[in-house]
Amino acid sequence: MLLSRTTTRQSLLPTEGTVLRSAIERMAPWIVVLLAPLAGVVLLRAPLINALPNNDTWFYSGYGWALAHHVEVFGWFYYTDRFTVILPISVAAKLFGPVAGYLILRYALMTATGALLYRCVRRFAVPWIAAASVLLLALDPYYLRLMLWDYTTFITLPCTIAGAAVWYLGDTPRQRLAGAIAAGALIAAAVYANPLSALVIPALGAPELVAAARSRELPLFVARLAAAATGAVIVFVAGYLAYMAYLGSFPVEDMYRATLDFLKSGNQLAAPFQRPVSLWLKTEPRIYGPPLVCFATVVILGRRLLQNTIKARVAQFAVAYTAVVWLYRFAFTSSIVETWWAYGMTASTAAFAMPAILDELAIKRVRWTVAVGIAVLATAVVDLVVRSGGGAATSVYDYVRFHPFVLLAILTSCCALAAGAAFARAPRLRLAALAAFCAIVAGITLTPARYIGTNQTGEFSPYGKTEIEAYDAAYDMTRLIAADDRPQSRLLIWSDGLYGLTAISWVNLPHQEGAIESPEQPPTPTSQPSPSNIELLLYPTTRRVLVLSQDAAELAGALPTVRRLGLQPHVERVGTWVGGALHYSLVGLHGTR
């Protein structure tokens, strides 16, 4: 009898193989979370840096690498206030160098965002649906593209997604206030990086207010809002103290005055970027990805979308975010839809909608393992095929954009597929509809932007690996200038244009007289400077110029020009960057003005 009881107890103990399998099952989804950013880069064939075709991204690189110099020489602008962008760039470059710091920072942000999204989705879905959600986010060209440069979106987008995820994670009796503080801090970091990110507040707050009213928890909701505001204050104070460490003591008003002035003139600044609605509705197919995901969310969840469950609230936020973006476009003077870098923030919609869709399909007797695999596989295949298609893919997109009825047919088919995934009787038909829906959405979001775009699928840079060398060169150039450039003894960049490799000149704010060449005028060779160029060369405080060109002959042509102006040039340093493709010469200017 004793032997029988002992044998029974031993049979109940987990074997070594069972323990190992259990550990693998627990760790496998987290391995997906850790590898998701790499999978996104590989399958979307994304350049790791996408800066050369864009000007504004270099402002933040320059401030991050030489904050004290830029504030001393140029003063405060609205982009100086964006400390949640500038400080991470600065710290990462100091710790690891410019390129390694850039890459480590991006990976850390993406994995942290993925981990928080995973934990949020786990509140209502199985581990593999949560892991698939993180992978689908990494495969979203909106998300990945906005992460791979120094423009504000590399902070605003992950902080928006992470902030919403933490808000839902903290909705437990023990973590409600602490979670709200953390969520408020993350969302505030996004808003401090770019005020337009504040659209997440009504998108998240409105559904949560309704949920609190329905559950009779309005006082608790107000307390959580107060806690979130506390988190926002903590981030601001931390940013102010960090800036003081770089700049010394300065009035706290400097941290926001330029931004307030910028917001007051926001309508005037946004108006030139607006395009007729009828034009971008027909010629920008990429804008339809998020609305299609919203449609699928409403159709597939049905009445469950109106519940007060975590899944329903997450889905409500997903739909509300895109809705708020579109409402903002028509309610105010804005170009948030037609400019791809602003509209890319709607990646937040897919991040929270797709896990709700996959979980709902599992409830409707569709094998969740197959649904997850199909959704990820369809998205990954389309991403890889389109990004590998080059000019052929761009030609297909051009055909669609110039044939409105073809675009209408694609959109109608996609809506029908969403309905099929929701209502088809046979599970196989639902899975087929899901696969086709994911494939079409992935294809649409990769459409090149017709307005202020690069004519590249996904709006990735056409410069490829050259971007990395250019980024490194921009850092070296910024440090070289910062060492000697002072308000009363200026060192200005002098190039034959502000495009191609010489676009790195934007780190020194050429639009704020950080360069001889004006971005508002046609480029001129150094041998034939324009009147405005001559005026800056002869300005009393101009002591040195850094001549920059992809053509070595341009450097030689600068010296006779300086002599013709009555100055004596003294070449202090000559060299090349970007593997010899970009030439530079540091020239001292002597003589009376």
C-alpha cells in the first residue's frame, strides 16, 4: 500500500522533459519580442538610417550632438524644446558613439515597446497572439520607417504605444495609480517631443471616460488622470534638470516658450503643406491602411466592441486614434493625413487592433495558431516581395494611384474580405479572408507617398548603406564645428547645395545662418557665389568656412573666390568623409571686411 502511494506521487512530479518544454513555451514568445525589430528590418529590407532625403531629422541630430553649442550660437527654437528627442540622441552618442548609439537606442526603444505591448495583449489573449502582435507591429512600414531616423517620431510613436499599453496594464486594483503615473510619463514624453502627439489623449481618454461612467468609476478615473498628470510633470522636471547639466542655469520658460509661439502660428505653418482633399483621396492609397484596419475591427468584433472588457477598450482606442487623426485634419488647418511622416503615427491603430481581431477570431472557432501564422506570413511575404520589387513595384502603385476605379475595387475587396473573416461559416474561408486582408493592407501601407516622398516603397531611403557613413560624417562635422564656432567668431558651412551627401549640412541649421548657402535660394557653385553668399562671407563675425562638396574641384574653386573678395584664405585642414565621396576643407578667412 505504501509502495503504491509513493509510485503515485512520483508519477505526478514533472519530468525533466516536461520542465524543459514548459520553459521553452514560456520563453519562446519573449524570444519573438526580442527578435521582432530585426525581423522587421530584414523583411522590409529597411536601411538602418533614413536621413539624407529629409531635412528636419538633422536638426535633432545636431542638437543632440552639440546641444550647448547650438543653444549658444543659434538660440532657442521650437525644436530646441523637444528634450525627449534631443537628450536620448545625446546620451546614446556619448555612451556608444554616433552610429552604435543610434542603433542601440532604436533597438532598446523597439524591444521595450514590444515588451509592453506584449504584456498588455496578454491581459486578454494567449501568449502567441501577443507575440504575433509585436511581430506585426515590427512588420508595419509606418512603424519601422518612423523609428529609423532622428526625427521626433522615433520617440513619439513608441511612447504613444507604450503609454497606452501601460495605461491598460495598470488597470488593476494594486497598480492603477502607479500605472497611470507611468502611462502619463510616456505619453508626456511623446507630447514634449511633438505636440501633435497630444491626439492620443482624446483617442485614449474618450473611450476610457465612457468605460468609467458605465462601470460607475468616474472618481477613480479622475484620480488616474491626476496621477498621469503627475507623471507628465516628473518628465518635464527631469528634462529641465538634464538640460541644466548641459547648459547651466536658465529660465524654465525657455523650455516651452518657443513651442507656444510655434503653436500660435501653427495654422500659418501648416497651410502651405495642405493639399486638396479630392487629390490625396485619389492619389495616396497609403492613407487607407489604418481605416481598413478600423473597419475590420468593427466588423469582426461586432457587439463585443461595445463591451467594457480590456480587449474591447483596447480595440476602441485603436479605432478612436485613426478617427481623431481624420477629425483633426478637417477640423483644423492641418496636413496630418497627406504628409506621410505625420500620418505614420496611425501605426498605433494596427498595434492594438490586430491582437483584438486575432483573439476574436479565436473565439469564433478559428484555430488561433493558424490565424496567427497566416496573418504574420501574409504580411511578411508581401513586405518582402514589394520591398524587393524596386521600380516594378513602384510602377504598379503608380498605375493604382492614377486609376481611381482600380483603387476603389481594391478597397471594396478588402472590406469584403474583412466581412468574410467575420461571417464566413467555414473556418477555412475565414482564414483565407484573413490572409488576403492582411496581404492587401500590407501592400497598401507600402505605397510610395506622392506628396513630399522619396518615390520608394515604404518611404525608406534610396541611399542604403551610404546613410550610415553619412550619419557618422555628420557627427564628425558637428563636433569639428562646435569646437571653434562662437557667436562672435563664426565657422560656417559652405557647400554647393543642401541635397545628396551635403544634406548633412542641416545639422548646423543652414536656415538659421549656420551655412553660407541658403536653403531658400537655388544652389550655386563656390566659384560663383550669390549676393547673399558674398554678404555672409564678408560678414565681420565670419572667421572660418567649412567648404563641403562631393566634387573635389569645388573645394579648389572656393579659394580664388575668397581672394576676389579681398580676403586671404588659409587652409587649415583637408579631408574626406563617406568613404572618400564627400570632400571638405576647413579654411580660415583673414583680412579686413
